[in-house]
Amino acid sequence: MSALPPLIAVVGPVEPALLTAWITHYRGLGIERFHLAFHFPDHVTADRRHQVQAACRELGIAPAAVSDGPWHEHTNPQLRDALRERAGAGWHLLADSDELHSYPAPLQEVIAEAEESGTGTVGGLMLDRVTADGSLAGWEPDQGLDAAYPLGAFLTHHLLRGDPRKIVLAHSSVPVASGNHRAPGHRPVNRPPVIVHHFKWRDGVRRDVERRAEHSADGTWKTASPARLAEARCVLEHLQRHGGRIAVDSARLGFRPVSLATVPDWWAAEATRLVTTWQPPTPAPRQNEPGSMISSPSS
């Protein structure tokens, strides 16, 4: 049996408990090799930098690189690609530090099927996880992520109008776009897509999104497209309309109880339809803000 792929990731200033849960999850899938780089924007305190790196080392993993400065759009892919080069030939598992994959079969079988397809990729789809009342709350390690964020929906797609697709496994010969959303010329064919449980919507995320919007708008953080700023503004507008919470009762957003341990009975049909038909949104100017790149969603 061939060795399982290494995990490749660029890690920001996440809470140490999340980093521990993330690494523990992938070790539970059999992953033994972790090629990690840390990037810390200027606002991150020295204490937080130390805490997250110490948590990593306590788990027996030494980061391959540590960088700081503005979080430009090219920052992650440059660091990620250097890690992929370091990891060498073969398959690579790609996961952000708030993404926990749920595979339909052992990884060796998933990779064997991908090799037969000839695409050099395995695709996933983000299932955004939130608290029961939609508040952007923290969590405790003894509580666990599943209990703290029991609801799931395609929030990235429905609210942000962002690309919810993910490349979760890629052969080293396959270049992957920024954010691990696409591998041009190597579109995954696995259906349904792998579930990517996305635990972004935690305590502190609102300030992170505000910072992203601010720095993207003034050019401090360089970006090649208006998408990053547009998505941040969509989130902030939604939170403002709903008292700082995500509207978990919105029929359009479609939140439902989900778990890392089980595949929802609706996943195969709904996720396959979304990943197969998804297209980038057409920018539409808002009536009250001529020239704006986003239109205000109804939820």
C-alpha cells in the first residue's frame, strides 16, 4: 500500500485549539506528513505568533517557513507552491487550517480512482459550519467543533457569491489556482464532491473580514480581482442587517444540522448539482451605489 499524501497548508494566526483539532483530524485520516508555512500579517501580536507556533511544535510538527507582512492575494499561493515543491513528487492533500475534509472512502481508494480518471485532481465543496443561532462565537476544545457549529449550508455560494469548489487532492504535476479553488485544465470528475467542512465563522472573523475589506479597498493588500473586496462587503452587510449574526433561519441560505461523522442524505444530489453548474457571478451595480461590483442579497 502506497504512503498517504502529505498535507500542504499555509496557516494564519488561528487559535491554537483549532490548529490542534485540525491536525488531529487529518492524523485520524492517516496523514503523517505535514508541510506547513505560517504567515502573520502585521496586526498579529507576538504572543499569538508564539502560541500558534508552539502548538504546532507540541504536536511534533516544525513549520517549513514563517513569514509576515501584508496578506496579498499572491501570498498564499506562493508559500503553498514552495511547500509543494518541498514535498516532492506524488499526490498532495490541500486544506486550509479551518477546513476539515470528509472523504467517502479511504484516501488510497480516493486517489486510485483519481488516477484512473486521469485528471490529477480530487474535488471538494465547502459546507460552511455555524453556531445554532448564527452568532460568531468561540468554542472550547472539550466541546468540539461539531457541537459548537452544528449547522451547515452553502454559505460561500449563496451569500458571498464566492467559489465554493475546492481542490482537495492534486498530483504534484498539477498547478492549482489561488485559494485551491481550481486546477486549470484538470477539472475533477469525482461525484459527489468531497465534503469540506468549513469552520471559518468563529469568534474574531468579523474583525478579520473588516480588515480584509479595508486593506483590499485601499490597496494595502494587493489583489488581482474585485472578488475579495466584494465578498468581504457581502458578509459585513449581512451581519449588519442581522444584528451581527448569520441568518440561520433564512430559507435561501438553507442551514441544516450536519456532522463530521456522517454524510447528509441530501449531499450527493445537491452538492453534485452545485459543483457541476457553478459559474462566477456576473457583477451588477447597486442602484444606490453606481459602479459598485456587488448587489445586495436578500438574506
